[in-house]
Amino acid sequence: MLIIRWIFNSLVLILVAFLTPGLSFASYWSVLVTSLVLGLLNALVRPVLILLTLPINFLTLGLFTFIINAVIFWIASTMVKGFEVANFATAFWGALVYTLIITLINLVNSDKPKVKRIRSK
């Protein structure tokens, strides 16, 4: 299941590169590595960044999270050879599109029931 999710996230990254000008991949291998690096950064670095920026995130009503997502995207582009991001604005829009697509897919594939029914006795 984990490998399928990894490949699926890689396909979403290819779609994001197609939709976002200034974002490119050198090969399919770099897409797979970028997907892995993004997963690790989101699991390890993102919670620390959110905790450190909690006051500004509170003041902006959570909108600063978009900046954190762009920073994670930017960091991934510096770590993976073959993943090029033109500038921070490109990282912002790429991260936004990536997050929206992944969120929509997760909502559709959710195993949880959408409506909880109350049983009467």
C-alpha cells in the first residue's frame, strides 16, 4: 500500500509540474526521489516549522501554513538533483496545487464513512 501511495504521489507531482510554470523534473527517477523526500520532509520538518511559527500562524489565521508548504517544496528542490524550482513564487504555487490535489484525492479515497448514522433502539 505504501509503494502504491508513493507512486501515486509521484504521478501527482508530474501533474503539478505540468500545471505550474517554472517547475520541472529531469527524469522520472527524480520525480520518485522528490516524492520520497517531500514525504520525509512533511513528516519530520513540517511539524517543527509549524510549532516554531505558531504565533504568526495564529495571527494569520493559519494562512502562514501555505508559506511553510512552499518552504518545504523549496527545500526539496535543493535536496534533489533534477527537481528544479525557478523561484519562491513557483514553489508557493507548486506546493499549493500539490496540496489541493492530494487533499482532494484523500477525501475521495477516505475509508471513513461520510455520515455517521445514529441507531435508535
